[in-house]
Amino acid sequence: MMGEQPFETIVGAHHAEIYRYLRRVTSRAAEAEDLSQETFLRAYRAYKTLGPDANVRAWLFAIATNLGRNHFRSEKRRRVAHQAVSVESREADPEGPEDEARFGEARTLLESTVQGLPLKQRLAFVMRKIHDLDYDAIGRSLDCSAESARAHVFQALRKIRLSLNGHELPPARGVETSPLNMEQPR
């Protein structure tokens, strides 16, 4: 049984990341806040049944993913075409207003492309490329195998690449690797 670590330390360690994850997949701060609160409420209720070797971070992502999935099912009718995934701000260090405008256009295209992905692909992409979860954890969150999770990320990357074809993204400052680096399924 888990219980040894106070639940407050779990919230302190993981709340910000779970909120950012939900913010990226919902595109709305208020919805992300509601869903992250619900995630930790449900986690609190089930916390004592969690095994001592459980991966708490992956468990919280699974709860958040299920809540997000339910949210999207109920929201589907009301979704607006211009919703965008909030990709972390990356300063472009533009040379001038044209580069800044080009960067803004490319970013908008990227955000709308990610938002337009099928739900499982979008969730897998955000968990892998933004939150750096492994495929086993993504698979558990999406209720599929690690191989299927890898395939969801691969398909998301392929669709993003096709959408961005011909649109050059300006180089980002302070970013070692792009989240769009192609990842081959094994």
C-alpha cells in the first residue's frame, strides 16, 4: 500500500506538470485547471490502494488522460475550429518583423495541425514530445500497448510533417532538439 508518502507531496511534485499537460491538450486554462483538480481528487480517493512500486507520475498521467478523453467526448459538439494546442513558447530571435511574422504563422500552423490530430495521436504526441514519457507509460495512459503508443506518436509526427511541408520553421533559441524530430517505430 502506498500511504507512506503524504499525498500533499505527490500534489506538490506533479500538479504543475499535470496542469501543463492538460493545458496543452485542452487549449483552455480554465478547463485545464478543472481537469487537473479532478485528476488529483480522483488520485486522492484511490491513493491508498496504489502499490508501493507504482509509477505515480505515469498513474497521474493515466488519470488525467482519461478525464481529458471524457472531456473531449462531451465537448466535441462545441469545439471551435481555431482552438490551438499551447506549445511552450520558444523565442525565435527574429531578425526583423518578417521573420517574426513567419514564425507566428508557422507556429499557428503547427498548433492547429496538432489540435487537428485524432485524439489518441494528439495525446501520445504531447505525452512523448512535450512531457517525455516513455512508451510504456503512454500506453498505460491510452489503454494500449507500448508499440501502439509508439505508432500513435509516429503517425502524429508524419501528419505534422506533411502539414508543415513547405513551411520553414525559424530556428528556436535554446532548444536542443525539435519535438518534430522523426521518431521511427521499432
